[in-house]
Amino acid sequence: MKTFLKKTAGIVLAMGIVGSMAACSSNSNGEKQSEKGGSGETIKLNLWDQSVGNTDPSAKLLPEIIKKWNSEHPDIQIERTGTTGEQYKTKIKTAIAANEAPDVFYGMGGGSFMQPYIQSGNVLEITNYVTDDIKTKLAPGMLKAIETDGKIYTLPVYTHIANLYVNTELFDKAGAQIPTNYSELLAAVEKLKAAGITPALMGEKDRWPGMYWYDIVAMRQAGNDAVIEAFKDPSKWDSPDFVAAATKMQELAKAGAFNSSMFSMSYDEMLGAFNAGNGAMMFQANWVNAGIEDPSTATKGKVKVIPFPIFEDGKGSAAELFGGGVDGFYVSSSTKHPKEAAEFLAYLSEQLGTKGFLAGAGLPSWNIDGLDTSSLSTLDQSAADIMITATSFITWWDNILPAESAETHKNLIAQLLASDITPEEFCKQMAKLKPTELTL
């Protein structure tokens, strides 16, 4: 995947997009599955995804999109299997290794997760299936974002950015000020704690929520350009700016910024706790918007999304965003029905991207001209406004780092949070990571 660091112009272009395609297809063992019907052969394609959470808009939309596809394509029927995030990662890795991948599957945002499978030929190149009609429905920046060495293996669904979610009711109760810089963040933590309120929730059992926190802290401390250079030359992780970032991360943990249960709390549990009003802050991507605004939650109408605070001694700015990675589905190279699978992937990607944008699942990657956006929540509008102001953004670090290094990175952050290692030791270990193989 390319274009992890983009300028404002590309971001603004990306905002003018979403559409009407959507659907998915898969064939679990790469073997031909068919049924005889009145008009001939019925092709069955298997689709795997990770959208199963109660607060995930995609989990509600996928069955509707597939039902519509199946009714309109009686000769190409989609059979879907949804699996929760971390279990899904293991499941799809195992299936691909055994050459038993489904026809169409979700690719965890591309980057380092998908690159090994693309390089090893496990993923079907769909360049020839991406017609001019499809290209005209994509934002100008999206086509480049999904290319790998000039070839296309996926189509975009959503674009996501991570920001700080603040429960204004709890802040008011504690008499705390919504933070715009690091000093104000520490002050807010102290006031919230004094009022008996958990300052920030983190589901560190799954490791990546803690990674989100450290990564944005590092970006604010060192700046996006320095982070990009460190991805290319890992020795630069062991430098004063990144030691300062690790120091701030550990300082937040020692100050009691996070829930004491963070190491036993999963991502889903974190969302549930925040939506129940059990924490004042959460740093997450805009895919959480719909859950926060659900009428059944204690947070509806009480949460504000803001850029992560800047650091007075930092080199990063509020306009340097964390996110921008393009989520997408892929076709297995072992499918017996590549044309049909690619056709479904295009339909699924556009339909899910368009409907999901309106449902608050993510920012648009397809043309949204003529779309009625009046139903968008305040959080969705705020996230879109923040994205438009960006000068650059870096996507999720575990999609940029090589897979093994990504796991090491997350584990080191957990050790840093637990004070099992010092900031200096953390940075020395980071310097041993492998450089990214992606074009940044």
C-alpha cells in the first residue's frame, strides 16, 4: 500500500467520495461450488469479515447488502461468515497458509498485514477488473492509495482517522477543562480522578488500543516527518524525541490516566464501558461514532471529538493526523470464479462504503455527490471537519511496520505502560525493529 502520508489536497479530494457498489464473494477451499437451477449453474462465493460487534454499523449493513446482491444475482450467491477482530486475524492467516482462504475476505486495512500475501501470490490482482466506470466513482486520491507497485488488489471502503473522544458531562462534573495541550491533559486527569471518574479508558488486553495512544503521543512529540524517517531507519527510534514520547506515555499511566483494568479489558469491553459513561476520554478512530451516538447508550449527545492535544515541547501539530488507512476486501487467488468475485468485491466496497458513511462507520472513499448527509451525527461531521484541516496523516503503525515488528511494538508499549521497562529501554528495543517495506 502506498500514500500513508498525504497532503491536504489529497485528503480534501478523498472527502468527495462514496457510491453504490457493494457485496462480497468467497470460495472457502478454492473449490468450485455450484447448484443446478432452472437457468443453469449457481456459483457460491464465500465472504469472511470481522464486522460482528453490536455497535459496528457494518455488522448491520453487510447482511442487507448481501441479501440485495443475492436477490439480484440468483446465479452468484454469497455466503458470509463474520468473526470478531483478533480471532479473525488468526483465522484468515491460518486459512491463507493452508490455501483455504475464502473467495473474498477483509484485509485488515492492507499495509504490512496484506503485503506478504500479495507478494506470495495468495491475493488476486484485480487491476483488469477495475473498469473506468469504477475509477470515476473513486476520489482521485483513492486510486493511488490502493495501488501496490502500480497494481490493484483491493478497492476502498472507508477512511478512518483517530481522535480524542471526550465525555463533556463527566468533564463538567469534575470541573475539568477539555485539553488542548499536554499540560492541560495532565490537569484534566487529576481533576477527573479527584471526582472519582476514570480519566481515560484503554482496552489493552488486545494490545492495539495502547499502541494507538503511544503512536499519537510519538507523533505529537516528534512530528510526522520524524516518524516516517524512523519507519525507514529504525535506529532513529532511539532518539531524544522518542524517548520523550515514551516518557510522557509512562507518565500518563503512572498518573492514573487509564483504567486500572486496562490489561484485562478488551477493545469491545472498552467501547461498552465508554458508551456506558464509565470513562471521560477514549482515543479511537471514527468507527466508534455510531456506537457512541446510539440512542441506547448513556453517551448520546454528550461526547465531543477533538484532535489529540499538542505538546508544548513537541514538534507535531494538531493538523498531523493519525489514520487515513484505506480498509478493503480482497479476492483469494485460489478462487475458481475470479471475475464474479471481483464483480462482487466492487459492489460490496461501494455499497458498504456509501451506506456505512451515512451510518457513521467511516469517512467516505467513494463519490458522495447527491447523497443526503443530513442524517450524519455531530461526531461524524466533526471527524470530517478535522480530516479536512489535516496537513498530513500517518496510518496505523501495525500496518506500516513488518508484521513481526508490529507485534513487538505493541508488546513493548504494554511493558512501558506497566513500567516493566524504562523509556530509554523502550526506545533501544524499538531501534531493533525492521524497517518498513512500504513506500511512504
